Amino acid sequence: MSIKKLIAKAGLVASLLAGATGAYAQDIKVALGTDGFVHMPLFVAVDGGYFKKQGMNVELVKFKGGGAATSGLASRTVEFCSCAIQNSINAKLKGADLTLLGRLVGQYASNVVISQKKADQLGLTAQTPMEQRLKAMKGLKIAVSGAGGSADFLVRFLGEKGGLSAEKDFTLLYLNSASAILTAFAQERIDGFALSSPTSDSAIIEHKGFTLLDMAEGQVKELDGYPSIALSARKQWADENPQTVKTFLDALAQATTLINEHPEQAMKLVRARFEGTPDNVYAAAWASNKHSFPQTPYLSEEDVARAIAFLGKVQGQSIPGKAGDYMTAMD
């Protein structure tokens, strides 16, 4: 049976149940592999009541990195995962029955920040060309939030693009949380880190940081427009619950529309989630991410094909199959 017929059938059953028993709410858990603005459509959909209006109680569950979040999804701890698009592809390669459903960001928005002190030592300025910025990673201690996460993949890719190896030429550290990374940065225990806003903005404004690579602006052409954080689910569950998947994505679509058309309203809705972030840093984070928010939460085969190619390059392997093998088209 096609997904459209399944959706129609599930929608009819849901309507009959609602009519017979009254309104009901479905409990949904979503795994997050990291902190920050890369999950913004989810935050807006929760805090703006978009899921509630669709009859869903959505709980966001933080894991220590994208790999751990994906494992939580595969083990049925949660219904969805908001984590690196590569995590779902890798898990499927290892036998997990996962499928990609949507995207949370439209850029690879984990910015790379180093200390201004280190930038000065390396002779880096705002005008420094890309090639020199990438080579400047040599010898640095760079933190990311978790092994196998979005930022981990990014730093390894950038290092390779600069002719460097993460195993030989610089040190990758896993500190698991944005607060731990920012503390280590402020205390000069690391030279830099890769993470999304508002942590990267805080490092610049409050801790004398230097933007080595602004990924939210699409500085690296190969990754411009890349859907780094994706929504995934177990394929069997998604096939059995097509109306839930559709309804969930509909709520995300409403949230992305608000973010793009009425950003000031979206900013106010989720402000409490970043209560420890000063107003100037919070405003800077929204300004720096204006190009990273997607117009819709829907994935295309081209998006997934890019992810397959990226993952193959980072891991030095050929990824079998085609884009359609790793995703369920929902738009």
C-alpha cells in the first residue's frame, strides 16, 4: 500500500476514534544529539503549541551526541531523532531499520571558533582566505559535543579539506555539552570548538573568540545548503504510523514558516530555553543563523544524496545504494 493510502486510512481511523472518544493526545519523544539553534523548528513547534494543536505531547530528550541519540532511536527509547543526517545513514549501514523523514536546518550550522589569542598567533584576520583558515587547524585542540555527532563529522571533513588528519594533525576532544565546551574555552583549556549558536556567538562576544569558519553563512561551498541535522525514525514505526509522521511534520512546517516570516515572534516564543544567554548574544545568534533556517522541513533525494557523498568522503568508504533507500519522502 502506498504511503498516501496509508496516511488516508490512518487519518480516517483517527477521525473515527476522536469522534467516538473525544480529543486525545499522543505522547511522542524526540532525541536530540546536541544543544543549540540547530533544533530551532522543534523548539518553536513545542513552545508555540503547534504539536499540542495536533494532539501531540512532545518531549525532547537530550543525549550525549548524535551517535547516542541514534542508538536511543534504534532501541525504541524515542519515536524520532533530531541529529546528524549521517547518523541515520551509518546506523542503517549497520543494520538498523531507520529512515530519514525531514530536516531541521538548511545549512551545516556548527560554526568553528578559536580564541582571538590563537588567531593572532597564527596571523588570521577577517580577510584570511579559506585555504589558510583550514590549514590553521594544525596542532589545535578542538572540542565537539559528542563522538559521531554533526560537529565531529564537520571538523574531520574540514581537516581533510585542509590536508590534515584528525588522528595526526590536530586533537579532537569530546565534552558532551555546550556549557562544558564554553567553560573549557574561557579557561583556555582548548584552542577552539565546533558548535552551533548560541554557544559560538557567546564565545565571540563574551570570551574573545574568533570565527575561523562561519558555516551558518555557507562559507564552505561543498556544504552550502547542506541539511546537517535531520529528523529520522524507525522505518517500521513510520510505516505503521504514517498519520503521526505527517502530523508531526505539519507542525514543524508551521514552525519553520513562523521562523522565516515572523522571526521576532519566534525569538520571543523560545527565549526561556536560552535564559542563561544575554540579550545581545541571543540577538546575535538569531542574526547569524538567518540563512540556516530551512523554508520547509521536507527532505529531497538530492539532500540525502549529498549526505551520502559527504559521509563517504569523511569515512573513506563507498556508501551503497541510492538516496531513496535511506529516506521516506513526505512532502
